[in-house]
Amino acid sequence: MRPVGLRGRVIAGFAAGALALSASMALVSYQLIRGSLLAERERTAVRAAYFNATVVNAGLIGDEPDMVEILRSLDTGSDRRPVLRRAGIWYARSADSGVTASIPDPLLRMAEAGTPGKQRIRADGQPAVVVAVPLSDSTVFYQIDSLQELERTFQTLAAVLTLVAAMTTGAGAALGWYATGYVLRPLRSVASAAQEITAGDLSARLDPASEPDLVQLTTSFNHMVDQLARRMERDRRFAADVSHELRSPLQTLAAAASVLGRRRERLDDRTAMAADLVTGEVARFQALVDDLLELARSDQPADRRPVRVSELARRVCRTRGISDQIIDGEDGTWLVDEHRIEQLLANLVDNALRYGGGPTAIRLGCQEGAHYIEVDDEGPGVSPEDKEVIFDRFVRGRTARARGDVDGTGLGLALVAEHASAHGGRATVHDRPGGGARFRIELPGCGR
Amino acid sequence: MTGVLVIEDDDRIRLSLVLALEDEGYAARGAATAEDGLRQQRHDPAETVLVDLMLPGIDGFECIRQLRRDDDVPIVVVSARDDTHDIVAALEAGADDYLVKPVAVKELSARLRALRRRGRAMADPVPSLVFGDLVIRPEAGEVTVRGRPVALTRTEFRLLCELAEHPGRVLSRQQLLRRVWEYEVGDDRLVDVHVGRLRQKIEEDSSAPRHLVTVRGLGYKLQR
């Protein structure tokens, strides 16, 4: 499972905190409000019960008082039902015996014994409070007040508090989202600066003044980039110095070898052979220096421009005296580094010339969103163990070793791989159907 | 007035180049410093000058500028430095070609021959080519802008003539490299920098050229 991101965790934390806080606040408020409202309602019920009891008591003075009439004379709302129990008989305003049945026995006994009391009950499935007021030895006045109205208020209150808690939780999550966004914003500027640096802009820096709390981060980031820039500059200068130091004596050697070559006929056999060796080695040394410098520079980003790669391939073939009829493929432009792709093509073609009896086909095209270049030859192919390492530096394939090859620098295919990866692509080698090797380069970025 | 002057501070390189160029049939001589080279060029001008960039005292770039100030002698840079910055700076200073050490003597010789050919008239000379206020007289080797003569180096002149021969047609950088510099495969920057230098001389506003225009992704063309 993918780990939850920082932002997700902060949002969850904020939401959980808000939920806990708002839920406990809601619960406490609910309990307090409910308690006080119920107490208030009970007090009202008791007051009314005593008042009504006084009225009933006054009506009972006669010998044969009409109980029902007395009860009916009471001013009660629809929520209040007075009943009277006299000598074990229940009297009510109307036939609502169900009400009397819901009065609990302990309260009954207590009231019969002459102690007034009140109790919360459920009458007809509805919450209610019953108040018992003993009037005389055998008479007790009961008043049952329905709490239905109050119960509905509690339900509404609970619903409102739940909604508020949910909204608070949502607000907490939103706050978390905003806060992380706000906190992560400086990190995004770090990320974009890092991207700029990766893209080759070593002048990208962070402004330490923009976020005082992140001064440590910005300072160390800038310090790191300074160091990096200094190191890269040093490497670049080193490569330039090495190039200069190696190329200068090579120039002397090349010119001197040319003088020797021109006088070859006038030299005796042994001297001529030595002159040939010098000339040959100077050429190889020169190729080696060129490839090494190219390799040292190859980690720089590709300088992409629209390039007609088919034209590059034709040029590579033409300068090597190969027919450009072997080139097969699209004529469109690719967004690539012209110099690198030309060298890549040249190295593949040279490789085919040197070890594969010359290229038999060069295919250019677009497949699955990637440009591809394929160079086929009809040589002995590449053995499975060589396929693994053939793009490594200074590796010469089995064929090359068998032929005692000394012309190649051992860097040509390494450069091919470097140039491919500078474009975010890759280089592979396959068996060509019918024998020989097929080198395939894939460069992502073919549109449509 | 024939021969090649090699301005190179490294004694061995200078000596070997002089030897090799003499073998190729040039009257070559050397100068160890820019100062010496400039003096030799004033007193006994060579047909072509080879310049190294890293020289003690006056450096190669300044040396090129001073040589250019005096005349249109073809200048070829032969340097171990190969980064774009140096190449462009040397070409902007006025060099006609740029070769990175080590240069094969055959290649150097081919470059020098191409430069020498550049000085000659066009194969099929026409009296004059008119592009609005820009008038080119290939036979006389003259260019005037709004009636005023403009001094061009041989390479600049050859480049302008090549474009003028195909009015309104786009020539790619590689085509121009083949026709003007005689490179089978060459460095596009040679063309770009020379076009820039040419624009400064023939355009009223070189940042908004009217005659010598860039056709994006294709090359350059000359128009009225």
C-alpha cells in the first residue's frame, strides 16, 4: 500500500482533532442543556401540580363531590393530564386508564403513605413526568406531564450539535489542507529551484529573506548549490585543461607524423614501419582523446532543437562512403541534440563498419511514443554475455578481441549509451533476424 | 605575398606545423607571439594566418582583431579550446575558420586551399546584383549599401555572393558550409557568426535584418 503523504496525515490529524474537540463540546453542551431544561420543566410541573392539587382539594370538601367534574375544571394544556385516586379508585377527565397504569408502583405506595413525589416515566410510549400530591389519607392527586415537546427539542438540539461537529471536522480538514499547502509552499520553491539546477541553470538560488523560519533550509540549500556549481565548474575546467594539455602535444605528433609519412619512400624498411606505427597510434590517440572528452561532457543536458535526423543519417553515410539507400524511415524533425545524435549515428555506423561488415539498414521511426533508430549489420552478431557489457566503457566485444582490434577506442558504444540517456532514452543490442547484430536506440518524445 | 604565417607560442607545435605545411607546398613561417606575428604581417604580409588562442601577451582574440583591422587576410584559428564560447568569440573577432587541435595536416591543407579559392571571382560572374539599397558587384569585389561602399572579408563576401546568386531562396547552413567553406560536414556556428558579422555591415539594424533573413529551422536567404 502506498504510504499516506505528509499532507494526508496532517489533514487527517487536523480533522481528528477538530472532531474530538467538537464532539466533546457538543456532548457536554447537550448534557448541560438537557439537564437544565428537564429540571426547569420538572419544577414547572411540580408547581402546577401543587396549584392544581389545591384546586382539587377545595372541590373535595363536599360529601359526594363529582371527581371528574373537578378534574375537568382544572386549566391544563394538552400535555398535562391530571388524575385522582381516591380509596383505591382512579378518576380521570376522560377514559385514559393507560395513563394510570404507567404510574410506577413505588411512587403509588409512597404517595398512599402520604409522601409527595415525582418521577420520570414513559406513558403511552412517550416520555413524561408524574407528580404525586397526597391530599388526604385516601386521596392522592397525580399529574402526568408529557415531555414529548421537550424530547423533540432535544432531538433537534442533538441534530444541530452533530451537524456543527461534522462541519467543524470538515473545517479542521480544510484548515489542515490549507496549512500544509502554506507550509509546503517554500518546499515547492526548493523543488522548482532544484529542478532548474538539474536542467542546468546553476544560478538558481533561494531567497533566505522570503521565509525567516526556513532560513536554515534555504541557507544550506544555497550552500549545497554553490558547492555543486563550484565542483562542476572545476570538473569542466579540468576537462578543458586536460583537453588542452593532451591536444597540444598531439598536434605536434600529428604534424610530425605527416612529415614522416610524406618521406616514407625515402626511409628504410624498419624506419618506415616505425613511422607507420607512430602515424597509426597518433590517429588512435587522437580518437581516444576526442571520445574521452566527449564522454566527460556527456553528463551535460541535451541541447534539444528540431533536427531532421534522416538528414543526419544521410550525412553520416555520405562521409563514410556508404550508400544512403540503406536509410529507411520518416523525414520529419525530432526534438533532439543534433551534435549528440549525429555522433550516436556515426558511432553505430562505425561500429557496424568495423565489426559487422558494414551497416545493412538504418531505420528511423516512431513507436509507442518513442523515436527509434536501428542500425543492422551482417556480422557475427553479439554474444549473450557481451550484450550485457557492450555499452560499458573500454569494453570490446569478443569479435573485436578475436580480430586483435586496435582501431577502436572502446568508447564508441559507451558514448552511444550516454547520448541516448542524455535524451532520457536507452540503447540496446539485439540479434538481427537472419544473422548479425541490431543496435536499437529509443528516445522518448515522439509526439502525436 | 605568398605563404602561411603560424602564430603559435608552443615551439614544437609551431615547428612541426611549419615543417608539415612546407611539405604541403606552402611557404610557411612562424611567430611565437602575437606581437611578432603582427609585426611580420605588417612588413611582409602572408597570404593566410594561422592563430592559436592562448598566447602570451596579446592573446589570440585581440591578435585576430588587430589583423582584421588592417586588411582582409584570411585567418584560421587552430586552438586546443573547443567550447562554444571560445569558438564564437574567435569568429566574432574576425576569424574565417576555426579548427580544433589536433588538426590533421591534410585537413589543414584543404582548409587553406578553400580559403584561397574564396578570394577568386565567382564561376559565372555577373556585372551586379541589386537587392534594393544593397548592391553587389561580384567582379569588382565591391558591395555598397545606400551608395556607400562596405568593406567585407573574403569569407563574408563569398557568403553574400552565394546567397545573392539564389535571390529569395533559402540556403541551409550545411549548404552554405559546403559552398563557402567547402566543408563536407561542418560546424553550423561558422555560418551563424559570419551571418551576424555580415548583418552588422550591410543591415541598417542588424537585430531586425531586412535583406539577410533567418528562416527558422531551414537556413538563411537574401531578399530585397
